[in-house]
Amino acid sequence: MKNFFLLYLITILIFSCSSVKENIQTDFHPELRHYEKIIEIPNTTQDNLYIIANEWFVETFYDAESVIQFQDKGGGIIKGKYRYLIPKSYHDIFGNYFEVGVVTYSIITVVVKDNKAKINIDKMLNNQLVEMKYDEEVMKNANLVWNKLTESLENKLSENTSW
């Protein structure tokens, strides 16, 4: 009887240690893995847009782990690594639901030319800066973050800076 109880207890411990299950798919919606948008800003020069985009990077990359990695004023290119959290939900074997924030890094590139800017966001990296495995929930939540970033860049570039 003691052996049966001990075996039962060990079985419960083993299954509770592996309680988080995750369904990873890497072959769905490849268009969700990369984000690109061209923003039209009439009557602006490349130099003006570059300065405003650089200002946006400084304001947006306030986390110490979000850094501007490359700048080329002549080419109108600014590139950086951006750190953010993506909400992810899990269910354990007992049916309990919980949500965590997955630390994620993406490469953001802004290229400016006269009257327009283009933002590219791609490469989702985990804490060890290794490409993440994607599932549909993570990608949809990442795209929500990317949309907000793009909207804030568009608002910044469209601000009237005349005095």
C-alpha cells in the first residue's frame, strides 16, 4: 500500500512539472512574420524626416535593452533592436489559464526619402537573442505591437513642427 501511494505521488509530481503545454506551429501565415509600411508625408525633405525619425527612435527606445544599432543620415536609414513584451496565454493540465509576457526583440528599420518613410519590423528574437518559435497567438499579438509602433512613428512624422 505504501509503495502504491509513493508511486501515485511520484506520478503526480512528474505530470505537474510538465504542466505547461504549448502548440508551436512555424508554417502558418508567413506574412505575419514581417511588417512593412510606407508612410507618405508630403512637402518634407529627407533631412527633416531623418531628424524626426531619429527623435522617434530616441523617444521609443527608452528601455536600456532597446538600442539604435545603425544610422546613416546620407542614406536616410536608422536601424535598431527593440525590446517589448508579447502577451501569451497558457493552460496547465488542470485547466487553469494564465497569461505571461514573453520578452521579445525585433529589428526595426526606418528608411526616409523626400516625402515618405518606410518602416520594416522583423526578426523576433527571444531573451538569448535566438529566433523565436512562432505560434498564431504570438504573431497576432506581435502584429498589434508593430501596428502601435508604426502608428506612433506616423504621428511623429506628421506633427507640424513649425513655430
